[in-house]
Amino acid sequence: MAGLNLHGIVRSVITAVHPDEGCTLYQSAGQKNVLGVVTTVYNPPQAIKANWQPLDSQTLQHLERMGDTKASEQVFLYSNTDMPVSGVQRVPITRTGDIIKRWDGTYWLVTSVIEDWSARGWANVGVTEQVTPPDFSASDWSDSSDT
């Protein structure tokens, strides 16, 4: 795909004003049924840089979540076409939404992809803070210290 990578051009200016934050991304890789209990399987965690910003009222209206501002944010982060950042995706692999862990230990579920520019290396996603940590137990890499 030809064209300008505007994100690459403005990235240094954005981060000079509002720096990226180091986070951990847990990408949903489908689900596993163990004795009748369906649990999400996640790929191994990856360290990422993300730029967190509040959702503006226009974006909230677009997402039909008018009053949802305290526990919802938007995140600009690096993404790629091999395994783009994703919210709930029923087909083809039944992904239940990726999880981002912030520096303060809070977990955020990717609930929507606002802008998908994975072909250019980034995405803008809507996230919602989770009250309880996710269950990583069905993932091959998981042990009790992962939450």
C-alpha cells in the first residue's frame, strides 16, 4: 500500500507533548473448552508502547456509549497486519478481545477498534477498564504469577 505514513511523521511531536506509556498486550487467540468451561486463550504477553487519551464526546456517541467516560479511554498503539489488535471478533477465530495491562496494574479490555491502520503500523482502539483481572489459565504460557 503506497502513500504517506502520517502517523510516522507526527509521532515524535505527539510523544514530546504526551509520552507513550509502557504496557503489556495480551492478544486473544481463541477459546478452549475444558470440561464444559469455555476460557479465552491468549498469546504470550508482549511489551508495547501505547498513548492513552480520554474518549471525546463525539467518539463516545459513535460508539453509542454516551455516559461511559470514567472507565473508557482510547489508546493509540502499534499494530501489525499479522495479528492486529482486536476487540471482540466472532469470525474467523472467535477472539474475545485483547487485554492491555497498564503500568499501575489495571487491566483494560479492547472493546472496539476505532481506527485500524495496521497496514501502516498502528491502530486506535477503545478500551474499558476491567474490575477483575482476566483469567490467563487456559494459555500455555500462564502460571499463577501472570495476573
